[in-house]
Amino acid sequence: MNTSALYEIFLKYPHICTDSRKASEDSIFFALKGENNDGNQYAAQALQKCPYAVIDNPECVVNDHCILVEDALDTLQKLAAYHRKRLGVPILAITGTNGKTTTKELVARVLSKKYKVFYTQGNLNNHIGVPLSLLSIDKSHEFAVIEMGASHKGEIAALCKIAAPDFGIITNVGRAHLEGFGSFEGVKATKAELYKYLHDNDGMAFVNYDNEFLEDMNPPHNIIYYGTKNFTHCQGTLLESPLFMSFKWAPSDEIIADEIKSNDECYTIHTHLIGSYNFENALAAVSVGYNFDISASDIKAAIEDYVPQNSRSQMQKTEKGNNLILDNYNANPSSMEAALNNFAKIDMPNKVLILGDMLELGSAAQREHSVTLGQINKLGFKDVYLVGQAFSSLNVPEPIHSFSNADECCKYLETNSITNSTILIKGSHGMKMDKVVPYL
């Protein structure tokens, strides 16, 4: 079956599912292969609830409601690209080493003050998630914000080919997924694939003028700059704040002598985001809002109303009197460095670090974890708990506590309680650092 014929079926049954347990009467089941499961094996089960199943194993055809294709994933991607071309909805793509999810959430909330916005849910930002996101957009939407993640070269280019973004943001580039990218230069080259697509298709990029790497990555001709320096379309300045990040901003035509002079409260934003590193994420959202004629008061309200969830710069108080800074959705050397520097500046008593390994660093793992350990010592943190094989393999000095996994750390915390402290919890998602939270 060709894509146009499948699309006609999709218009009648516009919900895509890849989990047979979530199949419904208005959905199409796509039999995708994962590391542990082959969706073809569940096609018959899905067809008990939904009208069609797209499969790529002829042995799993059970009736004429099985649509047999050569590759179910490729078919899903082609269907998403076909749908996107017929939507007529402007799409803004966001990628980067750190901050892309937070930036996506902030941008979507700002744009929602004027438009009906679709935006990537959860972490559906890869070769499967982006097509699923695109196929969730319908004619009622007026704007879409699509997050794009990558761990290997060429992945952003492939996602751009499917999503065809009109606008783009690269939040930053850092040392992450080095196992897949090979080097920092590999990271830059892959993220720059978004800029190349925008350049080749007359798109527009929102670029952080403060980040020297981004300008070197050949952004397109159409640019909206944001940052702390002059000559930007939106200029911001970070304000002193005890815990949550606050900043002031102004459009370029209201900046006098390279300073933000306005006392209008609409241009001062007090966020629920922990960490000065979130300043550039919020300023990106301001820049997008300003470009699309959203008022300063609406931009302020949208950003100030956002409360982070899912262990991304999330604050949580516990019954033991602890303030937890949960930043353990993911971790890489760049984000770890920024989190530690920010935590050192926070003026709160009894600060504790509970850090998990940074994964997917390949041959650079030992070096990068050693650098992090050196930073911990340099910043003077005394109450430190390190979790994971990479940290454990280092010569960790006392009084730092070291555990091979999160379960060992939990067992220790069960009998060695931490109370009345401010605790930063950070590590790669695969380290399951959320396990320690109930013991704090």
C-alpha cells in the first residue's frame, strides 16, 4: 500500500498506537520492533480493538485488516512526513545538548497565549517519537513545537526531513552521547543539521548570541538573536535571586546605552526554575514570543506560571525537612558542570550532593567523571554521595561516599538518615536516581 492510500485510512482513524494494549476503535496499530519486543507478534491482539494494523512480517498476517509493508517504522515516518506537508501549520524545531525539553515547554506556553499549540509530549523526540508527535497534530492546531533529540550523526537531518520545520532553536552544544557522536565536533556537526535544513529551505533560527559555538555552526540567513549583549533582538540580564532564577529583558529598540533601563514590571520575570543555566532557555522563549507579537505581560505570565516536573530542575520538600533539587532526568558532563556551579552559588545551609554516573560517554567516561570529581573538590562540597560504576572506579577520597548502584545508596540512607538539608540529585536516567528520593 502506498503512502497516499494509507493516509486516507489515517484520516478515518487518526490515532496511531504502537502498544497493542492501548489500541482503540479509532486507531491504527504500527508493529514496531524494539530491543526486547517485536510489535508484529501483537498485531492480532491489537486488531481485537482497532480496525487496522501495519506490520512488516508476513507470518503475522491474520486477516485483510493487516497492512503488510516492507518496514513498519519507515512507513510510519513517511506517513508523518506526508501528513506534515498537508497541515499548513508552522513548526518550530528545538534541539541541543541541554535544555531542549525545558525550552520546548516554555516556548509552547508562551505561544499558547496567542495560538492553539501542539508540542512534543514527554520525551517523544527521536526517530519514533517525532513521527508520532507529527501525526498527533490536527487542523485545529495553529502552531507546533517539536523537540528533536539525537545520539548519532545524521539523526537531526533525518528528523528535519520528516518534520520540515519553518523555525528552529539549538539551545547549546556540549559533551553528551560521545559514544555515538565520537567527539564534541561530532555533536556540533549533528546539531548543525537543523541550521542546514533551515538554510536550505529559507527557514528562520532563534540563536543565542552569547554562545560562540552556535555562530560557528552556520545558522541560516534569517536569524533572531537573543542574549546578554547588544545587537540582539531580545536582550536579557540575570538578576540576583536566592534560589529560583529571575531575569529582566527588553526588545532591542528599548535598550539604551547597552543597558536595560525599563522599570516596567512586565519585563521582569521571576521563574520557578532552579539554576542560572535556565536563563538562556527562558530568554529563548521570550525571543520567540516577541517575534510572534505576544505581549510582554503574556510572556511574563506564561513563563512565571511554568512549574518544572519530571525531575528537571524540580524542587521538592520532604517530611525530613529536606529541600530536594531533582535534576536527575538526564546528565552529561556539560549539564553536570553547570548544575554543580549553580548549586555552589545557592545560599542555603547543609548542602548535599547525590550524583549518579553520566552514561553514553564511551572511552571518555573515566576522564569526564574524573573531571567532575575534581570540580566537586574544587567547589568545596563535603557531604557527597556518588553512585555508579564510573564514579566507583575512581580513587574517591574520604569522606565522599561511593556506591556501585542506586539500591546500595538507598540501603545506606535507610540507616543513615539525611535531615534538614538541601540536596542536589543528578545523574543519567538509566542510573535510576529517583530511587533515593523516598529515603530523603
